[in-house]
Amino acid sequence: MKSHARALFVLSSLGLLLAIAPAPMEGQEGMVSSDHRLASQAGAEILAQGGNAVDAAVATALACGVVQPAGSGLGGGGFAVVHGEKGSSVLDFREIAPKGASADMYLDADGQVVPKLSQDGGLAVGVPGEGRGLAQLLAEQGTMTPKQVARPAVRLAKGGFDIEHHLLKALGAKPAMVALLDSGQMPGLGDTVRRTKLSRTLNKWASSAGEALYTGAIAQDVVDSVQAQGGVLTMEDLADYQPVSREVLVGQYRGYTILTMPPPSSGGAVLLQVLSVMEGFDLMAMGHNSSEHLHLLAEGMQHAYADRAQFMGDPDFVDVPVDRMLDEARIQEIQSQIWPMRTFESGYYGSPVTIPEDSGTQHIAVIDASGQAVALTTTINTSFGSKVIAKKSGLLLNNEMDDFVALPGVPNAYGLVGKESNAVAPGKKPLSSMTPTIVLDPQGQVVMAIGASGGPLIISSTLQVLSNVIDFGMDPEEAVSAPRMHHQWMPEVLSIEPGISRDVQQNLSARGHELKEWTFFSSVQLVVVEEGLFVGAADPRKGGQPATP
Ligand code: GLY
């Protein structure tokens, strides 16, 4: 195993920063990549103890909830794509709308959206799925007990962990969230902080295999805390919540098999649609991040995000035409609609971005020595979710309800718009962008586990890093570090990161793109198998780091 540190790239157009990013880590006994060094080490510890990739992924997710509370935790939900000897599977433990939710719950008497109601406070909270989700994932595909996999997280919460840059920055933006820490004080960089209440909750999660979060004292604490802040969550909502097993969404790209997330995520369908469109073009000849390459990506993304807004929602409530989105005829139609030298107004595509400062999502990629791979993305939605903290148990509750469409055409926190297909209904899941993905080579062997955090940028970022490896032969570090672009159809803005040359920018503007340069908050984690070695990379944008046993 080797690890170095290397200066990577200028992080911000605001004149900041030279990021010091870890180089990819290589290992022979498996690899864990997450948004936080300590969480990755938790997973690697489990692998070293003989656990499989699922055991390690669950341990990493629990540890992330401790050390990275702005972006994950048992008060949220997620999706896992798993591939191993038994085949491929998906576990959906996304939050659902409480039974007391309704389509007009975020509107005032004049039918206008009440700002922030779906983002902050009790009404923003969806029924959390992570407690039962991780427990079910472990029971079905892991080899260890909940107690074994929770041990590193409990140790971090009880024994303490050192504050790193990303959490400090997130706390600086939302200072009330220091209530999550025992001290209740704003820490300094490198200070050791503890989360004792959460350590007790984690122990109860482990001893009850997740059930303690859905009935009894912890559940009552969650319900009381949410209701005290205007929410409609009840004990019945919690008791009735169940994860759902789904079929993996499968696609092909240049001879590779892509195993990814079906609805209620839009991630897999949008990923596969854009990849299929790209397959008709010679990217190498275009050159990485050339104006031709970025224009092609932008046009493909506009079509796919337009289809997302038009058609997609919870498949248990609406008919989601994924087959039609990925149909060969539809792909050819999109390819024929891409003009090399110009872009179009939004009405040209499929069927309306202000972006918040951070996302409340995190992605974990694990491949173990046997080749079992897990792509696990979990979320509380935006940074620190609803900001509602269950007082006795230390749980932070999600604001996943903002992923619904409060009113057709009105953008959510991520600037995403949608239609009735993603309207709020009791028991329904809000449409997600999470894109946990596993890639198999033409011989059917796992070669990559990948995914991201970053709201709508999850899909575009996963797509570009995957393509950087497959199309451009980049090593994992180079692939996650390269400047990225994003276009989500509405608003009509092509976002680019610093590092895209002025020349390329001028050529994109000449095609009609309105450019906005900013440093993305999306964070991609991946593990790649290269000649028998496991190579992990974590996105320098969020300061993560991989670990190997
Ligand atoms: N909350 C982020 C997503 O599910 O897309």
C-alpha cells in the first residue's frame, strides 16, 4: 500500500486555494473510498477483520454519519448497488413522505411556495430509511453482526475525532449545528470533538438490528423533535417504513456493463442516456475538456435532465418511462438533434439553477478482495438536512421532502424543476439524483465502483469521472480531480470549473452557451481494479481519502 500527498489544482475562482489531495491509494486486499479519511479507515478495519464489501460499506456509512454529519447519517436514507458472486442487487432505503403530507403542503393560501418550508424545520423531514436500510443490507449480504460493523462508528462518536476542514466549514455556515457536539461550542481545526448521545443511539441501532430507530424511545424522540418544529411525522410513519429491493438498471457503454440505480433515482437513467448519446462520438479525437467535448456533454445533459423533469418520480406512484428514455430510437433522435456549433433555448430539449453551498449527501465505494463491490450513496439532502436534531438521541433529520416538486416549474434548493410525476403524496419517495454505479468489464469482472454527492451534479460528475477512466484512460486520481462541467437543462447555464481554458470558454460561448465558472461541491468517490490491484481515489473537493486493509 502506498499513499502520497500531491498539490492538485486551484479550487476556486474566488482566488482561493491550492488543494492538497491524496494520491490514489493502492491495495491488494480491497479498498474503501469515502468522503472522510476516518470513515474510509472504519471500512478498511472491517475488511482487515475478514468482513466483506457490504460489511465494510455499512461500517463506513455509520462512521460517516458521525464524522461527516452535514452530509449523512441515520436520520437520512440512501441507495446501495451491490455486485458479487450472487449477482447484482439494489436496496432502496430512500426517505418517504409522511402519511400527513400533501401535494400543497408547501404552498400558502394564494398557492405560492412558502420559501424554505420544504428545506428547514419539521415539515422538511421525510421518514428516515437509513436505520432499517443499513441493517437489512447487512443482514442480506453482509457476514458480520450489526455490533461488529458499528464498533468503529461508536468508537469515533464516544472516543472523539478531530475536526477537519470540511466539517469546520459546514459548521461555520450553520453554527447552530454545533448542538450535535457534546461541547455545544464551535470547535477549531484539529480539535477533538465527541458525540456521546449518538454513540448510545448507534449501540441501540446495533443491538436491535436497526429497529430501535423505528419503535420505542428513540423513535419517540425523533417524532417529538420533528413535531415540535411543525412537522407531521408520527410513530406510525416510522413503524411502517420498510426498505425496498429493486432490480438493478443495466446498460452498456463501449463494451462495459454499467450496473446502476433505477427510479426513484433519476441518476441511473440520466447517466445511461447521456453515455449512450456519447457512444456515438469519438471523444478521444475531440480531446478531454475541449469545446467539442464539453458542448457534447452539455447537449446530452440538457436532453436527459429535461426528460428527468418531465417524466421521472417514484415508480411505486407514477409510470416512469425509463425504457423509452434509453430506447435506441430515442438515443439516435437525441444524437441527431445535437448541432456541433450551437446550443438552443430550453424548449428545444426533452420537454428550468441557483445552487446551495453544499450537499448533504455522501458516496462510499468499496471493492473487497473477492471482487464483491458496493456503491452506496446516502443522504440527508442539503447540508445538515432539516437542521432538526432529535434532542435525546443526537440524530439529525433529513430535509429530503425538498426533492419533491412543491409546485410545477418552481425550482427546489438545487434549482431543479419538475412536474406532477414528482409531486408530494403520502408514502411517496422524492425523486433522487443519486447514482451509485458498478462497472463490469467485457469479461463480467468488476472494474469500478463509483458514485457522488452534490444534488443534481451527482449524475453529471459520476458520468464525467466514469468517462475519464473509460474513454480517456485516466488514473482514478486524475479522473476525480479534472475540472468538470454541469448542465441541468434549466436554467440555461453551462457551469464550468476553473481550469477550463479561456479559449475553450470562448468557443462554448460562440455556440450560444451562457457560461458560469465556479468550483463545484460535487464529490466523486471511486475504486478501480487495475491488474489485480485495488486503486481508490476520493474527490479533493471534499477532502475525502481512501483506505485499504
Ligand atoms: N438528496 C439528493 C438526492 O437524492 O438527489
